[in-house]
Amino acid sequence: MSAGGAFGGNRGLRPVPPEKGIFPLDHLHECDLEKKEYLSCLKTSGHKSEKCRQFSKKYLQCRMEKNLMAKQDLSELGFGKSSEMEASVGKEYSGK
């Protein structure tokens, strides 16, 4: 058996902070409505996330407001130029 024990983990080593993108679970269901809206949109759109961006944005905003993830500028999360991006996505789909 190793020095850390079967369930004790690596004793004596410094804990490593979680990587970006790992955040606490919503145990109190504070953002359930936003999550359900986003998942519902994904189902109805055939899992095309670009069609559900507004719900994704709303969900992330809720998580930041409830301190379930670090507060961050939405432009850093891909929502900076939403009108330009949505226009380009619309062109891609209309030109099939």
C-alpha cells in the first residue's frame, strides 16, 4: 500500500486549485430555471448550441450572481459581439 493510504490521498502534498471551468455544483438549485430553459432549447433545436446562446448567457449570469462561479466579463466567455456572431450564424444556416 502507498504512503497516502487507500482513501487518504497524497498526504503532505499541497492541494492544487481546480482548473478553470470547474465550479461548485448548484446544490441549492438556485439556477435550475435557467438550466432547464437552456436544456429545453437544446432539445428543441436538435442540440445546436448556437441557437440557444441567450439561454446559455442567462445561465452563466445566474451562476455568477449566486457565486457558483467566478465573476467574469461575458466577452471573455464568448458573448462579446453577440449581434455580429448571431448574424454570421444566421447566414451560415440560411445558405445551406
